Amino acid sequence: MIVGQKTLFAHMMYNYARSIGRIKEDAPFIDFNCADYFNNPQLLIGRLKSNVQLVCAQGFGQYES
């Protein structure tokens, strides 16, 4: 998961990580607008936890160093 305000930069980092094998080719790009969660931090925490569980359950981001 890449979090940031600059979507273009985040996509570039994601594509680069995929191209060098740092993350799997089928790893999802998960983005969201932090402003949507500004007044509701519990909603943001829930969203982040669900994304972490998805990543852990599917094994995305695992690589050989």
C-alpha cells in the first residue's frame, strides 16, 4: 500500500516496485483520499486495517532479498 497526496508519484513508485520485482505483478494499487477521513479517524483506521489484512492474507509484497 502506498499512501500519499501525490497520486502520480504514488503510481510511479508502485509501477517501479512491480518492474523490479519488489512486489508481485498482480499486487493491487490501493488508493484513497485522506480528506474523506479527516473528521472520522476511526473510519480511516478501519480502512487501513482492512487493507493490511488483505495484503497479509494474499501475500502481496513478499520478495526475496
